[in-house]
Amino acid sequence: MKKRRLLLCLYAAALSCTLLTGCHEKQNGEDSLTAVTLNEVAHSIFYAPQYVALEKGYFEKEGLAVSLVNGFGADKTMTALISGEADIGFMGSEAVIYAYNQGAADHAVSFAQLTQRAGNFLVARKKIPDFSWEKLRGANVLGGRNGGMPEMVFEYILKQHGLDPETDLSIDKSIDFGSTAAAFAGGQGDYTVEFEPGATSLEQEGAGFVAASLGVDSGYVPYTAYSARSSYLQKHPDVIRHFTAALQQGLDYVNSHTPKEIARIIKPQFPETDLKTITAIVKRYADQDTWKEDLVFEEKSFDLLQDILESAGELKSRVPYRELVNTEFAEEAAR
């Protein structure tokens, strides 16, 4: 399978100029790359395969000039996508369901799933070698916003362990995304739910210690996926095809190289973080099997996502998989 992927990538790269007919523009008599605006929900090492694709030039080899924008939240990323401000949105998989149920005329369609585990960690104030979720009974936890994947997965785990998120503990959902680590370091909460580099930074400062991985304890979930408006998929299938092919190359690299090698490649994306820390974070994500082998968003994963939304009370009605997920491009890239 890896050999077939490599052949496909080489073939696609060699023919990128001709396959993107109708998408390339001419400037001063020379071929130009097709501009694509990608709005990501957050800038995190959690999304390492994407940054590998950017840093190693896989998108350019596929004929694309990708501009990366930080959306600072799935709701804002979806707004940018639906409004046409972004061509592709990368966010929690739940966002396409919300937009569809809200009646978006030109609704978003997911075409590639990147992560298959939750990317956040439960951080305690001290090391807990014998941690169990029962220890959260009566505790105050800094959580995420209602309706977002981090909070829903957290509550899903609590319920799996016999805890009622409403009555058995106190979850503070008022703190802005990205500010919980600072609030925890400042003395708020008994525990906090953190993405990286927040979790590792708290450990390095001695202000907290990772007690559990939500990615491990929740099992495989379709945590983040790439989406485009249905009209964009219809008008620019070659752009989506080449974008997905570049992502698959990034995914193949991450799944076949060491954390240290991956960290060196993506370091320019995180200039404020030292290489040792990036390597530790990549290893933490790799050890929990965070990234898929391919980008296919399977129906069973979509069903699980809707189960989690229902459990959280965030799903008005279940939605059709075939309306909201297109696997054509991911399946082609995986061959």
C-alpha cells in the first residue's frame, strides 16, 4: 500500500501542471500555483502531518500555494468557510453537522479525516500514579466550551466511567480557548483539560502533571477533518484532489519517521517552542496512535461522532453520512 501511495504521489507531482487545468493561472508567461486558503481551528503540534506537508513542499509539488490562517475555534473556522473567506476548513468534525442542521444552503462537506484520537490531556496539580476517573468526583475542572469536541469527548469519558458531568463535579467552561493553562498555573481549578503545548508546558514549569490522555481513554474518534463547501467541491475537484494527495504524503511521512525527525521538519511552524519540547509532544501523540494511516472518513466513525453529540445533548437530529462526507479524494490518495 505504501508503494502504491508513493507511485501515486510521484505521478501526481509530475503531472500537477496539466491535471490542474482550469485552476492554474498564467502570470508573466509562467505557470503559477493555485492559491488555496486553509483556515485551521488552532495551530497545534497535534496536526503535525499538515505542517510536514507545508514544510516539505508537498502542496507546491501538487500545484498549490496554501495560505494558512488560524481560526481560533471551530465556530470561527466554519464561519470563514461558509462565507467564502476560506476555501478549506480544518476543524472538529462536529462543525459540519451543526452547519447542516442550521440549514446552511451551501453546506460544508468533510473530505479528509486527519486525527483519530482526541488531542487533549487531563492535567492535575500533582503526580497521580494510580489515577482513576473516579478521582474527579467533587473536583473543579477547567474544561472547554459547550458543543466543542474537547468538552464533548471529556464528558463522554466521564459518563463511560459512571460520572455525571452536571452533578458529580464542577466543570468551568467560561475560560477562553488557549487561556486555561495560564488560569490553572495561576491557581484556578483542581484539574485542567489541555492541548499541547499547554500540557507539556505546565509539566516543565512544575505547575501540573498529565494524569490521563483523553485520546487513549475515549478510544478512536473522528476528532478533526478537512471540509469544503459543497459548491467548491463541485467546481474545484482537482484542487481538492491535489490538496488531499499532499496531505497523504505528510501523513505517510509522520507514520514512517521518528518523533525527532518529525520535530525537525515542523520546527519552523513553532518558533517559540524548542526542539526538545516539540519532539516530546510529537512522541506523546505518536505513542497514542493519533494519526490515521489514510484520510478516509469512514461511516462507522461518523456514526460514533453522532453518538457523542447525542450523548452531549448537542444533536437535534441525526444527519446523513453521504450528504456530509465525501471519501472519493481520500480513497484515491491512499491507493
